[in-house]
Amino acid sequence: MANTGIIYHTDYLEHETGNHPENKKRLIVTMDFLEKKGVLNRPEIKLFSPEKAAIDTVALNHSMEYIEYVRYVSERGGGMLDPDTVVSDKSFEVALRAVGGAITAAEKIRNGEVNNSFALVRPPGHHATHGHGHGFCIFNNIAILSRYMIKNWGTKRILIVDFDAHHGNGTQDSFYDTPSVLYFGLQQWGIYPGSGWYQEIGEKEGKGYTVNVPLPWGTDDESYLFALRELLYPVADQYNPEFILVSAGFDSHYSDMLTSMNISSVGHGKIMETILDVAKQKCNGKVAVLLEGGYNLNAVPRSIFNVLSHMANLGEILEDSSPKPDPKTREKVNKLVSEIKKVLKPYWTF
């Protein structure tokens, strides 16, 4: 059995967005890089081609009115769902296959074909809400997958870790009032979409099951990993997830043009190493990773390689040089973590 599944389809390149930051070159350079590095031929890796998701499956998390609107815009040649979100003539069908890629990623783990998986899908999803596309996202792949698992597999506790630099507002909104999904997001504070403050902790039965870590500008590997480990380990230990899903955004890289974080490709690998460690302890290593953002075409393939290396035990990490840690930033992160613990104290023991 291979260690890790990679889910990919060339149809993902048919979501045409022109010179938009979220464009098909992200996947082209990534797949070319993985092929050049020999990853796709390694015995630890198995490549899977996903089917399109059914409309009824997408409707688990989105209104039929919105789904049909996306179909309408796409069939008429394309348009904009919001000022940032492009729909081309094939985007509707590609978005269905992106959801299918997410489901395939989890199914291959559940069936025992791989230990974990990485779905290299587009369009991304974590900003898409029940009735609207936002922030480059059409359908919320990870939220739909979560609802699919709850409905069809009887899964009761899913942990979503979102390390995209932009807050996954659509995912948070989908599960804000339920304990069935614990949303754990680390994001740069003060940028799009403007949500994800640490006092956003859920409501009703879901209170305490949303954990936000709004990190300051310039957060580096060391400070990021400190926050992740200080908060994720105790919360996951008590939540006891059956499955971990990851919204993997690489726009926190220090070279990304849309953010101001200082994470390196090595740091992205260590973030995944931490998540894998939690999964090993709590859910037999079951982790399905879905691609979200990340827009520097040199950095994204290297970060994905490092993430896959940890997932599949490939034994190689690609180094890069990140800015030196700033003691003042670390002080801010230390204070932030303390404040988050105070807010979450009624729900979790730290």
C-alpha cells in the first residue's frame, strides 16, 4: 500500500481565469515540479483521478439556487461571482470535479488504499458560503466533503485545520453552530476577508468548536509553529477527531504577493508534520489535504513537495531562506496565544 494519495485531474486546468492570481499555472508548475523530482513515480505515492461530484452532493452545503446560478453563468460563457471570483465556460464542471477530488481524497483513506492524501484541486473553496462564491472560490470543497462524511459515513467528529493565510470564512460559517466539525484556522489578521478574530468561537451547540488564531503581520516559522502546537495539541486531544481535513494554503510563504507572512517552505512542511503527529495520536493518521491558496509560482511547488515529503516519508526536504525571526513578533504571538486560551478556557483545558 502506498503511503500517500495524490488526487489530480487535467480538467482542473480548464477553469480559465486569465492573469488572475488563482490561475492554472499554479497546478501546471506544481505537477511539473513533482514529476521532475520523481515524486509521481515513487512507490510511496499513488495518483488518483477523481470523478465529478453529483449536484445533490454539492447541495449538502450550498443552496440549489446558487448552484444553478453558477451553472447558468458558466453555460453563458462565464462572468464574475464577485469582484475576485472568475467563472469561465467550463468552471461549473471543473468545480464539480474539484468537489469530487475532495471526496476521493477521503474515500481512498477510508478504503485503506492510502494512509493520507493530498487533493491538488482548483478552484479552491474555503471562502465560498451557502449561497455565494467569494475570494476565488466557487464551491466549498472541504465543507461539502465534511457534510458528505457526516451524512454517508456517520462521522461524528471532524477536525478541519485551515492554514491558508486568508481566513476560511465560508468553512467557519458552515459549521459555526455544530460540534460535528471543529474548525481550527490560523490566518494573517487584517486582510481579506476580514473575519477570523479569536473571539469568534461558534454559537449554540457549536460554541467552543471554532478556534481562530489571527496572527500578526510578519509571523515566521518559529512563532507560527509555537501557536499551532500550543493550541492544536490540547484541543485535538480533547475533541478526539475521527478524521482530520486540511485546507492547505501556501500564501503564508514569505514570497507571496498577496500576504505579509514570513513562513518558509520548510515551515509549511513542519506545519504538516505537526498535523500528522496529531492525526497519528488521535485518528490512526487519517488526514486528507485540500489545496486552497498560494500564488508565488516558485514557492508553491516547493512547499507542496515538503508537505508531501512529510506525508509520504519521502526523506527529503527542500530548504529555502526566510527572513530572520523578529522578537517583537514573537512577543505578539505569545500574547495572542494567552488571550486565545482565556477565551477558550470554558470549553477546553490548556
